[in-house]
Amino acid sequence: MEALKLLFGTDIGLLSVFTVVFATGTVVFIYGYARRKMEEDGKNAVKNAIKK
């Protein structure tokens, strides 16, 4: 319980929470972006292979 008080009750604790949330959000965004680009690239590769 004391750890949660320190985590959410101090400036450094709140900064730590923000950092973890921001880093996790960044990872999720980059994963989604890369996945969309890979699918798009795969579709383009199939289209280009059919044209040849």
C-alpha cells in the first residue's frame, strides 16, 4: 500500500507512471503501423507479380 502511495502521490511516481504509459503506447502504435505497412507491401508484391 505504501508503494502505491509513493507511486501516485509523488511527482517522481507520477512521472514514472506517465513514462511507462507513454512507452507502452508508443510500442503499440509502432507495432500497428509496421503491421499495416507489411500487409500493404504484401498486397503490392502480389499485384506486381501478377502484372509481370
